[in-house]
Amino acid sequence: MMKVPTVGAVACTVGLALLFSSAGALAQRTTFDKTVPMVDRPITLKKGHAEFGMDLVVGLDKGAAGDHVALASGYLSDRYDGVSISYGVSDRFEIGAALEMLWWDRGHGLDILGSVYVFAKWAFLENLGVEVGLQLPSKAGEMGRLVVHRGSILLSAPFKYPIVPGVMAIHARPDVWVGFAKTGYYGVDSSPQITVFADLGLTFNITPELFLDVSVGVGKPVQGYTNAGGLKDGVLFLAQGLKSRGTDMFLPASVWLGYTVIPSLDIGLSFTFQDLNGHGIDNRNLTITSAFRF
């Protein structure tokens, strides 16, 4: 069995400490007195409510377990991965931002900042909304990372419907990324770069506090990329936990188990296959998730 490298273990421990210390501090400030089952929660925050999230992902790729650790997320239905904050401007309008950070890769060292995502989400119907976001490039110095976390605009339509209130809900989200990286970078053929993705999932509340989600997705870089020069296995798209290799279709799948510790605090654990169409079950990760409402 491969041991997790020492630096990776330290990064993991620090991340966990930050995760749970933040949970304890924020939980003391909340005023929620009743648990709302995950399946019944709306797609936007209520007016005046805020949510702070923090995720820690550990790579479990075949032959490289523990080689990648980050304050980010591998859970495919989490578009606000890493450290995030959002606020309900009204009952159906939410704004927020998310930051991926503390990327550690064996052989490449530590990058303090990853990509930044800022967004506005409007639920024009009770179960259907529209989201517009801006994905800002990484601060990291590697040429590949500058393309992977390129500047782009995200257009999305989040949907959620409780099939059985308090027990089961269906959720879906089609996304379109329009990237503006200059031509000549690794794997980029022309500007703009367009990537499409959609996921579909079922959420179950086993009890009001204990919930399970199973999600699958399908996506494809459709314009502005190239596989020429032996780049077919190169990562051409990596944003918000989603990952493609080359211009082929990518098929992620996730299982997420979570628990509402108190009405204002959720913690969870997800296991994800990043691309069943590419490297099959060999590309996988484990993510610790948390969300605090106040």
C-alpha cells in the first residue's frame, strides 16, 4: 500500500483543523433552531442568510493516493468548491464567491492560490434558476495551470424539485463555460474555448439530519481545444472540481453522505470518480465537505 507523503499528510491535517475550528466558531453565532432536510432546501438562500463553506479534497488516483491535497472539492455537484461564502440578497437572489487554495502536488510543491469564482444566482421560479459567474485564472506559475484555470464566464440553470418532501429530491444543472485564454497555450487551439457540462442527481434524507446524494454527469470541451501533439491525455479543462482529458467526453460520478450536526451546520464525505470515460475507476478522490449558515 502506498503511504501518503509526509507533506500531503501535514496539508491534510492542517486543512482538517481549519475545517473543524471554523465549524465550531461559526456554529456559536448562528440563530437557526430547526433542521431543514437537505431535500427541502431551496436553490437560493433566504434574504439576510449567509453560508460559509470549506472543502478538503485528497486524491486517491491509482498508484498516487495522497499525491494531491487541496482546499477544494472533487464532488461533482459542488460548483462552489474550496473556501466559499454566499449571501441571500432577497429570498430568490443570491451572490457569492469561492476560492480554491493550498494546492499541494507531489513533485510540484505548494500553490497558495487556485482559481476564484464569483457568481450571482436568481431563482425566477421556485425550483428553477439561472446563474452567471466569472471564473478567474489561477495565480500559480505553471503554464498548464494558467490555462486550466483560465478566465471564463459560466452560464448555468440550476434545478431542484422535492419529489417526496422531506424524503427525496431530484436536482440537475446544465452549465456552459466560455473561456478566453489566448491561443498558443497548452491544449488551446483558438479563443473562445467552450465547454458544456450537465449533472443529474437524487438526494435522499434518511432522517431529517442524515442525507445521501448520488450524482452523475456528462461534459465535453466542444470548441477551442486541440488534441494535436500527443495531448490527448492532457488535462484541457479543470474547474470547480470537474476534469476532462483531451477533447473526449468526460463522465464523473459521485456519492455524498452528509449529516446536519445542528440546524446551521452540515458536514459530509463524498467519493468521486472524476472521469469514467477516460481513466475509468483509476481517477478518484475523497472530499470532506462542510457548510455553516448564519
